[in-house]
Amino acid sequence: MSLKERLSPDNLMESLPISRDLLTRLGLLGAQVTRKIAIDQVSVDNGTLHNLKVEKVALGSASIGSLKVENGSASVNNANAVLNQVRSIVELGFHLDWQIDLGWIGSWDGSEDMGSLDIPVDLGTITVPDLGDIDLQIPSIDIPGLVAQMKPIDQLDLGNLDLSGVRLDKLSLPSAGLSITGMGVGDLTLSSVTVPSADGEAMRVNRAAPTGTLNLPGASLENVAIPAINMPAATSGSFSADATASDKSLGIDIGLLKVSIRVTPTVHLDVGSMTLSDAQLAADLGKVSLDDISLPVSLEGISGGELGLNSISVNKLTF
Amino acid sequence: MSLSHKEFEKRWEQAHRKSRPQQKKSSIAPVIHLSVISVLDNYMSQLHKAVEGHALSKEECDAVCEKIAELKPLAKKADAKAAKYLKV
């Protein structure tokens, strides 16, 4: 008999000192243990997970306690201005100044208010074709009670994570690679198994959403530049302005007596509205501080490596 | 003085009705206070200026000022008693 014929399955079965029926039953049992293993509940007291990475952190509406902007500045450039319904009152204030000088006998002086004269002037509409650049320095702005929509955070690397009190319910494991031989039982049921420790290569959780909210202590941004914005037109409400010119006086001097009439012109301006057109707005924010941020958060696509679990207890294991 | 919008409207209406200056006082009458005491004080201050200008010696100035200082209380007393007759 050739070597190939001697190593055929039938010749090998015949050569074994075991009956063919027993070998057939062992084959059936081997096929049964390749079924799925169902674990009702696994409890882990504590463990560590290294290299924790989160694919996406979804953030809800954030409640911000206060927003503080420091050392801000803004500028309005290349604007045209139109002043509407401009009226002015030219106020002429009259004063009489006098001085009497009698030499060693004595000298006296004084000023008498002679009243004022109002001259109304209706200026109508005034157009300023090329208004100079206006720079505004804003030392500090406080905005309390903001609500902001937060963008999700992608590819968040959290490093290591300590786990405690982990529990997995209704866990199903494929038994591929698990090999049990020499067992003559149809079903296996373990009411309770305790493993002192176990090490896993990796763990993946598809989705985790904390029930509470994540409180951030605060955040700050520095030197934020807002790009220039073209502003087609902006109309202000009514406003007033006053200007006082230097005094003009007319006097007479007759030695003992000096008399002069002094006139103080003051212009009171009342503007119905002002329209700024074709302006370019730009702003710089020195420091932006966000305090007391509270927002709901959910994590998606969490993965980690080098999982170490201690004190694992399995309540029920069924093949 | 800056005007509020309300004050501007009030003065705008008034300015269209009136064209004369608004006088704050009914009359202008400068008041001069003249008395023997003030004249004596002015005289002494002029003597001191003369000393500073080296037109008068300090001793001469002090001698005159001493006499004026003696005269001032007497003049004050007379002023108080005969005020209505000494009115300027």
C-alpha cells in the first residue's frame, strides 16, 4: 500500500483505537460550540483605556454666562454723509465790560450781561461728499446672557481615560477562533463566572451620550480681526451739536473810563437725521472672554486602544 | 451751553417771534463803592509802589503810612456816625 493510501481519512479512522460512532459524536459537539455565545451582563469594577479618540463631538445650544470684549476698535472709512433737516440758531451773547480808573483814589471794573439775540437759520439738507475716516476705540463691552449654536468638534484626541463601574448588557460574541475539545456536553450554562483580570487589544463604542450637560469654565480669543464690511447706507436719529466761537468786542477809552461791548457767537445745530452711505466698516477685537459656558454634548465614534479591565464578573453565560 | 432738543424747539419758535435781544436785567447800572477808608488804602498802596520805583524812601513812606493807620479808625468811627451825610 502506498503512503498516500495509508494517510487517507478512512485508513486513519480505521487505525485509531476508538469506535467510529464516538468520533462522529465528537465532531457534532465541535460544530455546536462554534455557535454564538450570549452573555447577559458583564460588570467591570475598574479599568484603563489608552489613546481615546472621538470622531465627532456634537454640541447643542450653549448658554454663555457673560461675554466680555476688551480693547476693541472700529473704523468707518470712505463714507459719504447727508445731514437732513438741519436747523441752526446763531446765539449772540452781549456783554458790557467797563473800567473806571481814578488813579490813587481808586479803580473799579465790572461786566454786565446785556442778554442774547437768537437768529434762526434753516439750512435744509447738507451733503458731505467725502467724510474723513472715523476711528472708534472701545475699551470694554460686557454682554450678559448669550445663547450660541456651537459647531461640532471633529477628530478629538482625549489621550487616556480611566474607567470605573463599567457594565455591558446583552453582549453577544462570535465564537470564531474559540476551540473547545474533549468535551462531551451539548449545552453549557454558567450562572456566574469571575475573572481576576483581563487585557484587551482595543475597544470601540459606537455612540455615547451623557445625560447631563458639560460645563466649561471659560474660553478666550485674542486679537480677532473682523474683515471690512461694505455698508450701503445707515441712517441715524436726530441729534444736536453746539459750537462757540471766540469773543468779538468793540470798545471806547476816554482815559478815566473804558467801555467795551463784547459779543459771544454760539451756534446751536439741530439735525433731523444723518445718512452714512458707501461706508466701509472694519473692527478689531483685542480680547474676547467667554465665561460660565453650559451646553449639552453627545459623542460619536469613540475608539481606544490597549484596554485593561480589572475584577470582571459575568452573571450568566450561555452557548 | 448745550441745548436739548426740547430747548432748541422752544428757542426756535421764540426766535421767529422776537428779533430783540433778550435782556436778563431790566437796567445796566455799574455801582462804584467809594469811601475815605478805601481812598486811604489806595493811597498807601500807591506810596508802596513809589518806594518800589525808588521815587520815595522807605522811611518817608513808613512815616506817612503810620499817620494814615492812626487816621483810619477815627475815619471809620466818623463814617459810622455820619453815614447819611458822607454818602457818595
